[in-house]
Amino acid sequence: MSLAEAAKRVAAEFEYPAVEVNRGVKEFLKEMEEGLEKDGTSLSQIPTYVTAVPDGTEKGLYMAVDLGGTNFRVCSIRLHGNSTFSLTQSKIPIPQSLMTAPAAHDLFAFLAQQIGLFLEEHHGEHYEGVRSCKSASGAPGYKNEEIFNLGFTFSFPVQQSGINRGTLIRWTKGFDIPDAIGKDVCKLLQDEIDALHLPVRVAALVNDTVGTLMARSYTAPGKTTTLLGSIFGTGTNGAYVERLDAVKKLVAKKDTSGYDPSTGLMIVNTEWGSFDNALTVLPDTPYDRALDAGSVNPGIQMFEKRVSGMFLGEILRRALVAMIADPEVALFASAHSGTNELSSTTSIYKGSKLLETWGVGSDFLSVCQTDDSAGHGSIRQTLVNQYGLHAPSAGDAAAVKTVAAAVGRRAARLAAVAIAGVVLKSGRLEGTDEIDVGVDGSLVEFYPGFVEEIRAALDEVEGVGEEGERRIRIGIAKDGSGVGAALIALVAGRLGES
């Protein structure tokens, strides 16, 4: 078997034809409904307590903070009311000692101090003018017009019970402060803000995907509000606008204290990374199974493990390693593979990242996708410089490109399943307006052709088709944790006033 034929055979394992796309959409719709009815389902369908999306006319000055890793970001966002905004921000590294502090107070006091320093530096006049008052949440406090409503993007698992209420379930990403578990993270931050007498109200607890939806809806051209905000980057998730009466598990509680029911809408965080954990319809190759078995959470986030940037490089790596191990496939085994195709023998250096679990990044798929040159020089150079190969041949590079393209194409077609499911669930295809979808993340930004492959798959979905696909407008939504969080703070501020 020739190397090119072997590569095509492996690539065929990643084919995801129209019939499978449609099976996936039907299952996605089923799991959406289940998640709206009860907790503990594959698609969590979490009510966010945000009940309105912006239309670009909103104005005002708001704050946003983002705690999701080793940096803490503080922003102020001025909304100009014409779908544009101005953003001022600071990023502060979080000391390692505070990531594992003995008490929640230590971390949250540090965060509040950074908010105070930001206000002094960027909003000094406003800050000093009201500094003598006690707090934003206490009485006597500030007048409403003196307070910054703040959106708090907190990228850790929380149980949300209101637009600005959520208890921490567990820490991830290197944080470990047991004292904070089970406590309301908005209150923890507000208490420390109040201790410093800052004119700031923690108005909203923000999921970054919901922020993506809000940011896109504010900045999108035209009069149509955005239906879906989605992320296709290191991870993947989507949040969409649902009818409030369809969120049966929330309506059944008959408690509207945490949200405004008058709009008749509820933004729902799907947590679609866990779609079809049972593998009822998702494709499942030997490389997917090996990746899952070696992951930190086997059996969980099965959709994400086939779609998101964190995993695509590892899927490709495992497929290439299987080809290397196959004695019938001469991948990286050419005796004449130098630049002049005469002088070198291909070999893999000891310690090559190609042979290490998680050694190949998903950015390599982008390199493969863009290199259409004769001989695929960029792919070969990357194999040498980053992945410890000596003198890979043009045939090697072509084989790698073939397999990489198949992995990326499958991911995009799976992404289309989720988008199509939300679009069909919304019923908006029954109208005539454009359906706006906001996307963010490294795959949609930097992987060439990813959105085009999504569109090709949408065209094949029953109930969408060519006409429906043309009405779906997919646009980049930037900075969900900044401007998106500010917009959620705006919505929350109105709820507080009412």
C-alpha cells in the first residue's frame, strides 16, 4: 500500500457524512428538550437568569472583571449606543500563594484591591467624588447613578441561583481554596469591595459563552438580535435565547426573584461539550477512544473531545503514531527524503513530541491546512523544528496534511450539529429574518475553512437546507468576558432597579 493510500484510508475513518450529521442533530434536539425539563442530563441546559439581549442601542459606563486562570482582568466599558464601545483594561497576575490561600478572604480581598487601583488610575475623578460613602450594597450607600454595575466572569463550576448569585462547586486550573467551596462568589467579592468603600455593585455572575452571545448581539449589524453565542477554541460551548416557558425545570420552581420574567425569554447555557456522552450518535474511532482513556475525565465531555482545539492535535498525533507503527505504512521511513530527495533518510529523534501524549498542538492542523505549496515545505519545516523529525519527505508531509484535514473537517461538521440543533429548536427558520450566530475561539479565527465546513454541513441538515443555511449569519464575537460581561451587568442593573 502506498503512503498516499494509507493516509486516505485513515482519513476515511474521520468521515462524517450527511446521514450521520442528521442523526446527530436529531439527538441534539432530544437532549436539548431533556435538559430543559430536568437536571442531571447530558446537555445541562442551565438557566443563566439573563432574560434579554442587547440590540446595539444601549449606552452607559460599566465594569467587568474576569477570573479564569493565572491573570485577573479588570475592564471598564463605555457603550456608545451605536453598536460600538470603548474598552479600558488592566491584567494583573495572581500570586501563586493566593491561588491556594487558606481563606477565601485572601484571594477576594486581592481582587477587590485591584478593582480599587483600576478605578483610581482610570476613573479617578468619579472614584474620589464618592469615596466617602460606605458601600455600594449597604445603607447609607451610593446613589444608583454613582455606582458601577460590574459583570463578574468566573470561569469555575458554580451552582447559579440568580443573576448575581452562585455558589462555588469546585476549583480547577490550579486553584485550591477549600474555604470558598459552597459559598456565593458574588457575595465574597462584594463583601471585599464594600470593605474598601468602592462604588461598585457586583450585578451579574457571567458565563463567558453567554458573554459571547451578548457581545455579538450588541455589535452585530442590522436589526436582528443574536440567537446563539458559541465558542470553538480550547473548549466548546454555546448559549442561546430560549422561550422562558420552555425552561420547564425553572418555571416549575415558581421563584422569579433572581430574574425578570417580563421578557418571556431566558438565555440558556447548553454546556454542549457533554453532548452524547453515551456515544449514541457521535463518531468514535480508535484514536478517539485512546484519547478519552488517557484523559483526566474519561467518559465525559465526549463532544468537546471531538470538536475543540484542546483535543484535535492529540487526535491527529494518535492517528499518525498508529500509521508509524504499521509495518505496511512507510510514514517517516523514506530512504531518500532530504531537500533534494536524494541524500537523507527520514528518522524520528528520541524525545520527539510526536511520540509524547499531548505533544502535538492543534495549531499544527492550521499549518497543514494552509500549506498548499509543492512539497509542503511549511509542514516539513514544522515537523523538523517542533516535532523532532529528521528530513521528512514531501510524501510524509502530504500524508500528514491528508489526515489533519480529515480531523479538522470532522470537527467543523460536528460543530454544525450543535448550531443546527439550536437554530431548529428556536423556530426562527419559520420566519424570514436573518438568524444571527456569534462565534469566538481559535478554531473559527485561525483554522482556515472551519466556518466554511460548518456551512457545508448546515446545508445538508434536514429542515435547514440550502435556503436556511443562507439565512444563518455567522459572525465573530469578541471579548465575551469584557464587553459581554458589561452588557449582562447592564441587564442586571435594570433588574435591580425594578
